[in-house]
Amino acid sequence: MFIKFPGIGPRQAERFVYFLLSSPQSYRQELMRLIGTLKDDTKVCVSCFRFHSNRADICSVCGNANRNKELLMLVQKDVDLDNIERTKDYDGYYFVIGGTVPILDKNPSTLIREKELIETVEKRAKDGLKEVIFAFSVNPDGENTAEYVRKVLEPLLKKSDIKISTLGRGLSTGLELEYSDPETIKNALKNRV
Ligand SMILES: [Zn+2]
């Protein structure tokens, strides 16, 4: 079970099992209850596609009209969005593309929310969007994803005079955004090109 968790190897999975075996039954029951209600308590935001636990259909970021409508940041996954939000240095909106496009993949459009992305950018373009920021991992797959998304969005962006920028290279190569510290992300944001 735990071996399917992101970033967890067989040894760690085994430690989780031993931990559960040695923890009180009340803890295990509470954990089971929380896992059982996880799906009921979370929704996917209809605007940025992140998971959220609001009662509304849109998350607190998308629902906040005071954010900067000129900026839209594209991230690969929810945890990247959370990490950027934590820096409190970015006040634009987001879109979670929901995956990566590995090099040589034959069907890239099935790996990310391509249709939804185009619709979002079209809608935001009418609402004053000026810049789309790529916040993808600095590794070959992340770069390939950027290249693919750029190709998808280019005609649309040219038409509306919207520029594309990429998070600065302050992020070290091979490091996922997920594991970057707030200071590094802040610099990467400031130095986007
Ligand atoms: Zn949202």
C-alpha cells in the first residue's frame, strides 16, 4: 500500500506498517475515518483544478478578486502551488496542469489538462492576462513539458500579446519545485525570464 505513495521506497513503507502496528487502535481508527472522508471533503477547483476543501466550487485563491489578474502561473501539481503560496511572494492566479510530458511521449495531450488550459488562458486573456509563468521542474521532463505547453499556447498568446516567462534558474537543476525552500522559490520568482 504505502509503496505506491510518492517518494516512498520499500524500507520506508515497511516502517509505516510497523508504526501502525505499534500505535494505539484509536489512532488507526481515526486515520481510517479520515481516509474514508477524504474524497467527500475535497473538491477540485473549477478554475485552477487544485484540490481544495472549500464549500464553494472554486478555491480560496481563485475566489479572491484582489489577486493580480495579469499573472497566471502554471504548475505541474498541487504541492507546487502550495509551496509557491507559502512564500507569500506571488499574488497572481494559478493553473495546475496535472502532469508532465516525458520526452518522446506519443500522446502528450492526454497527460496534462490541455483543453482546460487553453480555455482558461482564453478566458483570462479577456480579463487582462499579461504573463503566463512556467513553474515546472528543472529536469528533462520539466523542460519537455514547458516546450510542449509553449507550443500549445503560442498562437493564443501571440494573438493577445501575452508573454511567457519561466521561473529563474535559482532553482537548482534536477530539483523539483516540491522540494525547494521558500527562499529559493522567492529568488526564482524574482529572477524569472
Ligand atoms: Zn482554484
